[in-house]
Amino acid sequence: MGSFSIWHWMVVLLVVLLLFGGGKVSSLMGDFAKGIKSFKKNMAEDADESMEASADKPGGTIAGPKADAKAPATARDHTAAG
């Protein structure tokens, strides 16, 4: 009862074709396919960038921000040296 038969899908397809026309449906499917391809391409580029970033770091891990030698000393640094 809960599943659709092939006839249900045929009726739905017929209604969609009647409402939107064949050209509009094919252009929508083409745009949908382009969107999926673009999404996959960007995901692959992001994965490549994250791999390159982790390869540049020592040990292959992502480290926090590096301490700058010219950065001003904090109050804690003065008390420890002190």
C-alpha cells in the first residue's frame, strides 16, 4: 500500500510533462546536472587544498597560529621571566 507502482510514476510523469512541457523539463534537468558537476568539482578542489595545507605543516597536522617574534609580550610573560 505504501509503495508506488510503475503506473503511479507514469501518471506523475505525464502530469509534469503536461504542466511544464518537454523542453522546460529537459532544460531543468540539464541545469540540475551542471549544478551537481560544479558541486563535485568544488568539493574535490577543497579536498586538494586541505591536503596541500596539511602537507605544508610539520608532522602533517594542522597547527594553530604561530607566535610572532615581534609580537608584544603579555603580562604573563613578564611574571614568568621575572
